[in-house]
Amino acid sequence: MKQLLKKLSEAPGVSGNESRIKEIIIGEIKNYVDEIKDDSMGNLITIKKGSDKFRVMIAAHMDEIGFMVKHIDDKGFISFETIGGFDPRSLGSQRVRIHSSKGEILGVIGLKPPHITTPEEKDKALKVEDLRIDLGLNSREEVENLGIKAGDSITRDISFSELGKENIVSCKSFDNRAGCTVLTELIKKIKNPDYTLYGVFTTQEEVGLRGAKTAAYGIEIDFAIIIDSTTAGPIPKTEADKVTISIGKGPSIDLMDRGFILNEKVKDILTKAAQDAGIPYQTHISGGSTDAAAVHITKEGIPTAVISIPSKYIHSTVEIVDLNDLESTLILTIKAIEIAKNKLK
Ligand SMILES: [Zn+2]
């Protein structure tokens, strides 16, 4: 799992530009599925055909938060829009990759050095509109000669690394390449199911669950599990009721978020699955939302669960996950399908 997670999290795939991620996933799963489809939102829909009496969708979003080129000024500085939820404080002093028609170009989001920052500026909150990307060039013309223009996507440039232990790793975009990694492994692992399995890699989750809406509508589903990432600790100097789960203690069965409440019947299936599989699990109430918000109210409604992979410093370039939690997420998801097949059919 580690190599796949590294490959997927280092690769670029801002909302609306997920094709690189899709290519990697197709390369991994093409020999394990009966059908691969695409829809107009760019969702990657894979099918393993079994009985039509029970149809399961396991979904994970492919997109990451990032930026889009907005304007290039006379001196060659690039202003940009954010795509997805950023804390502006996390944006300064970053290296970024601009994906232009001529290839990838590196730039930095620089901050004024402390030597020339006034006390008022030091106390002021950083705003995205005050930041620029600097390629070290001196004119708009030089920047445009690199093929850069408004609308190009921009990703954060950081490499995957192992931290204090070999199972503790850090990179950007574990939200939700961690989920994509688990779903890819699940597709490889489930052989000849007696149900039909839709492995769906969605687009544009970070900007409003847009891909999941069309993906869920386009197929008939009896049960859905969304695999995503969620805020976990321990995070220093954070109140206990702000971050209630930790990395390394198993996946979270999400009880509620801003767009979804776990129904009792599905909750029983999930907790029984965790107990039967003998894996650690946690539950929590998330402050965000996931593709489940769109999926569970599709058509007449779909019994849906969210299994979240605990992640520290989510939506930054230094997210941290425990690979053991990814393994447990995989086991829990497979077990939950087996139980749901008997209880929901
Ligand atoms: Zn996510």
C-alpha cells in the first residue's frame, strides 16, 4: 500500500483536473475489473460483475485541493484562485507546480522576509489575494513563453516521506489519495464477488461533491460506502472536544457531518463488521462533509456509510497518516459489504 499511496499522493490532481490520478488507478486495476467507464464529470467507474440482486458502490474522491492561475502581472508575478478549503496561513513559503500546456513549471509562494515586515503586517492575517507565485522571472512575457495562462491548474510540490516509524507517513493530498489507495487495493483483493461491485473514483469532491452526484445517479445501488479522510489528532494545544479521534486507532465510522447522518441500521452493520473482523475502530462527528451527503439522498435514497481514514494536519502539505489505519479500513470495508449483503438484500 505504501508505494501506491506515495505515487498517488505525490501526483497532481486538483478538482477538475484529475486525469493523472485516473491514469495511475486504471493502470493498477485494469486487469481486475470487468468494465471501466467514464462519465461527463470525469468520474472513473469500475465494475466487477456478480449477481444483480445486490449492488454495492464503494467510492473515494480523487481530487485534491489546489489552485488555478488567475492573472500574470507585468513583472511576471502570478495571482491565483484557491480550489477547495485552504487556511491562508498554510500557503506562504510553499513550492508549487504549475501545469501549463508546455509542461510542469516550479514556482514559489514567497512571503516578505521578517527584515522588511512591519509590526502591523506581522499581526495581520494572511489573505490569499495578497499572495503571488514567483517563478524568479521578470516579465509577463517570460512567464507566458513557458505556456502559462489563466486557467492552468497548480498543485503543491512536496515529496512523500516516512516520519518517526515506517508506518507513519507524510505528504500532501492524503485527503483523499489514502481513500483511493484503499479502494484500489479493495478492487484487486475482491475476487469473483457474488454481488456487483462498483468501485467509483469521484471528481470535484472538494468543491461541492460534484462528481458523486452524477456517479450515484447513473447506477442502481443497494448499499454505498464512502471512503474518505478526516481530521484526527493528537494535535498539540487542541481542545479534547475539537479533535476526538487519533491516527493509529483504526478507521472512523462517521456518525454525522454537515451533510449526512448515519442511519441506525447501517451503523449496526458497520460496528458488527469491525467487531467480527477484530479491528480497532473509532466513531466521530466530522466538521466537514463527504460524497455521502450527495450519495445517500440519490433517487429514493441509498443506505450509505462513511469510513474515514484518520489524518493529521488535513488540507496541508504535511498531512500524516498511519498505514495500519489504511489496512484496517480495507478489512472493515470488505467485511461491511459481506454483512450488508445479508441484512439489506
Ligand atoms: Zn476528502
